[in-house]
Amino acid sequence: MSYVSGFVIPVKAENKDAYLATAKAGWPLFREFGCIAQVETWGDNVPVGEVTGFPQAVKLEEGEVVVFSWLIWPDKATADSGYEKMMQDPRMETLDMPFDGKRMIWGGFETLFEATA
């Protein structure tokens, strides 16, 4: 089973194209570091919850959209190694980050169940 790195990010709606360009520019590097898939999604049905929700989690501000994305790795060891390489690779510094990284939520997840059609 694979290992997943998940991210929830607040992005200004006006920065959608810049965010997508950054995500696409990052893929060759992620792939080089062992990532096997990347998924980027742009929120279109992300309600504020009564107690919790994606908007509250990232302290969503006026004019921002919640982005939910994930990287899939063959296993945790590859993910850990990949992140170590990313932090040392100067090419990562050239990627524009058109969002407030202080409000980004991320984590690593062990896959419990996986199915495809």
C-alpha cells in the first residue's frame, strides 16, 4: 500500500493560475524524489462547519479558496527520503508559493484501504 502526504491550503482566488503553475512545476521534482502521483484540487463545495471545517482549519479569509492536494509515495521511507532531498535541493527555492504557508495544514498518512474502478 502507498503512503500519502496531504495538504490543505488557503489560496487567493486571483492566484489560481499561479498556484496551478507552481503545482505543475513541482511535479518533475517530486517525481524525481520518488513520488508516484500528485493531485491538486480547487474547492468548489467547502462549507463552513458548525464546529470544524476546512475553512476554519486554514483560517480562510475573504477572497480565498481552499485547496486540497496530496502526493502519493510508494511507502513512508520513500516519502521521508523525498522530503529530505526536497529540503536540500536549490530548485525547490525557485518554486513560487502563491499562498500563505503559515496557514497550510499538512500531514503524512498510511494507507488503510485503496480501491479503484
